Amino acid sequence: MSTTRRRVVATAAVTLTGALLLASCGSSDSGSPDGKTLKLWHYEGPDSAMGVAWNEAIKEFEKTHPGVKVKFEEKGFEQNQKTAPMVLNSNDAPDLMEYNKGNATAGLLSKQGLLTDLTAEATKRGWDKKLSAGVRTTSQYDTNGVMGSGKWYGVPNYAEYTMVFYNKDLFKKYGIAQPTTLDQLTAAMDTFVSKGITPLADAGAEYVAQQYLYQLALSRADRSWVDKYELYKGKTDFHDAAWTYAATTFADWVKKGYISKKSTSLKAEDAGVSFIQGKSPILFSGSWWYGRFQTENKFDWGTFLWPGSDLTLGSGGNLWVVPKGARNKDLAYDFIDITMSRKIQNLLGNKGGVPVGADTAAITDPKAKTLIADFNTLSGRDGLAFYPDWPVAGFYDVLVSETQKLITGSEKPDAYLSALQTAYDKGAPKT
């Protein structure tokens, strides 16, 4: 996501459903909605925390806007990422849509003039006060489309981060305690391999594999390293100690059987389902899976932060963006406001999301409490390190194809890192 989510996730597997919607009537220049429809696109699965919360937000919106109907179209993450620039430049643009955050996605669209400047609304409606500095980073973009400063072009109403999901029943069956160090995690994976079990659920055809590798790099990195890579505050060297450790360790994990060579063609949905079905005892991925796992897992499971690292992948959630050509912008702003309300935030939290404006006393689910507490731990130590595909446009596809080569063994770590360096340098702003 990730990217990244990506990140992207259960959401990355969602396919396009429903008929293409007719464009709403009215004038975006006058700010006067037609009073009939709000055209909304998002790619969250209906059982995810966000999907449940936003469905409730739709009901709340229609209740508070008599005569207005929400025309909702569910989009796949991958399809949305590839077609958004073209769609937003056409008459088929929605009034409000979920879009991925970061320089290569929302930043690129803002630079291309395809998104509405939300700065005035963020101030007027208090969205800027509800979001912490770390979460707010992905809402603002400068004239070059670089996140962290400038005008508001998106609003996240949840946060997200990655963690280790593990099957407690399988760990117990093989006498393995919850790992608290990387050495213990490695020993656990060795035990599973000795029992004929591939420990890590992986997906080389989408974001999962590259996020494993990025986490390995983060375990040897610090905030200045992240700022160089993500925000161009210095030179990024893909042959430094952190990237070299990540690529060589990832390749070694494939050789040791921690990651299946067959995972090169698998998608994020496949990795998630493998965990849900109890086939893979470990999945490193994002909080976006939490709600689904609560619903579908038939075994005892838990989570822990990646051991031995202060940093992990994470950020504010995907953004609500209002296309420049949206016909009903005021309705879009009202809907965003409802998703930021205490009622919807509390629901999101209890369904396994990471809310940005919930009443903590209203979160009653034990697993949800753990999820939010771990996020607070990360946030408190400035541990959100964004996602590997964010820095430059098209880098997601480069990471997918190059990481697949590491999995198959057709490319060595040094060549892999050189390929990333070339793609990154080509797309990064010239200083």
C-alpha cells in the first residue's frame, strides 16, 4: 500500500462491481449541488472496518440530506490506481473517491491539477485539528506533488500500520512462544519449515512481498533514512547497509523456505486467504486486514509489532479526494465530515480499524483495543515509515517485478538493488 498498502490488501482484491454511474447534474463552479446524487467511489471490502463504517456513513448522509442519494461504485485498488488519471480527466469523474496517499499517487494527481484544494475546508471543518502530525503528512502536497507540506488535497479518516499476524493455535501446536526478537521469529520459522510448513504468507504479484523487504530495511534504518527515501531530504543509496541487508535477507529467506518460490504469482488476496484458512502461520501485513480476520478466522490469532525495529510501514489511511471536476463538491465535503464524526469513528474502531477521532472509552472489543494501543506505541515513537512504492510514480510496478525476480532467484540482490536505484533516480525530483 500499502501502497500500500497496500497498501492494497483485502481491498486490493476487490473487483469492479456495479454498472457505470451516470454523471450528476449541476455546476461545480457555483458549488450548488443538484440535490439528487453524490457519486462516491471507494475500494474497501464490505466486511472491512472501513467498509462497514462508510456504509453507515452513507445511511447517515442520506438521513441528514433529504432527497439526496449516494450512488456508490466499488472499485478495485489496482484498477483504480491505474485508471484514475484518465477517469478524472473525463466526464465520468465521481464527486468523491478514495485514493492512495503518497507522492506517486495522490501527489502526482495534485501536481497534474486533477484534485480539488481542500485547505479551506480542512480549516473550516476542523479536520486539521483532528489529525496528528504523522497522519497529516499524507494530506498535504507541495507544487511538485511531494507530501508533507503545501495545500490539502486529501483527508484520511483512519490510520494504518503493518504488524505480524500469527496463528496462535499453530504456534501452540508446535510449542512455539510468541517471538519478541527477530532471532526468536527466525527460530519459529525454522521450526515450521522442519514440520513441512511454509511459515510466511506471501504475494509476489502485489504489494505483500515488497513490504516484507521494506520492513527488513527499516529494521536497520532511522528517521533520517526514511526522510531521504520518502521526502528527498538527502541522497538515497540502494546499496547502503539497510537496503543491502533487506535484499540479501529476503533472498536467504526464500532459500530457507520461509517464503515459497511459488508465491511469485500470488496476489494479496491469496496471502490473506492462506492465513485465514490456517495454511500459513504468519502474515506480515496491514491493519486493513483486521476486520476481515475478526470475521473469518476460525482459530485463535494475535498480532505483534515487527520485533527489533522502531520503524514499520504505516501512515494515515487512504485519502478522501475530491476531483477537480466534481459536480457536487459541497456534498462531498459533508460526507467527509460525517466519516470524521465521533459516531462513525467509534464504529470504525470497534470493527477493527484505527480511528483518528474516536472516544477511546467507546472501543470495547479487546483485539481492537490492542490494535489501537500498538498504533499509539508506534505513533509515540515516530515509528510510521510510510510505504516503499511512494517516492516516485510507477515505482510500485518496478518493486513488484524486481521482487518477483528475487523470489525466483533469477536476479541477485546486488542487481535487484541496482534496478531499484535506476528507477528511483529516474523518477525522483532533480535537485
